[in-house]
Amino acid sequence: MSEPDADLRRAIQAVVDDVNREVSQAESIRRSDVVAAEFRVNEELTPTEKVRRDHVLVKYSDVVESMYRT
């Protein structure tokens, strides 16, 4: 039996693949990763639960950088 992380990554990749079939290559998702933390309001999310991209990029810069190294 596969480990849950591998199953989760496969499920997410299947959704990404489905989305990529519906958009142009320029709009497609090329790299992704899973962060093992729940985003919280007033940290990674605004009070209306929109992602604070600048905050996420700073907080998870090591994850983002690792996606571009490979």
C-alpha cells in the first residue's frame, strides 16, 4: 500500500492535469508542491480568505526555490 503523501500528490497531480487540459500552455500549471501546513486568516490568508501571495512567497521561499532548481 502507498504512503498517504504519495496518494495525495497523485490526486493533486490528476486535478492539475485536468485543469491543464482546459487552458492554454501559457496558462498551465508547470510546477506545484504541497505545503504541510494549514493556511490561517491574518497570516497566509486575508479576513475574506484570499491568499496573501507575497506573504506565502516569503514564508515558503525555500519550497518555491526548490521547485525551480529541478
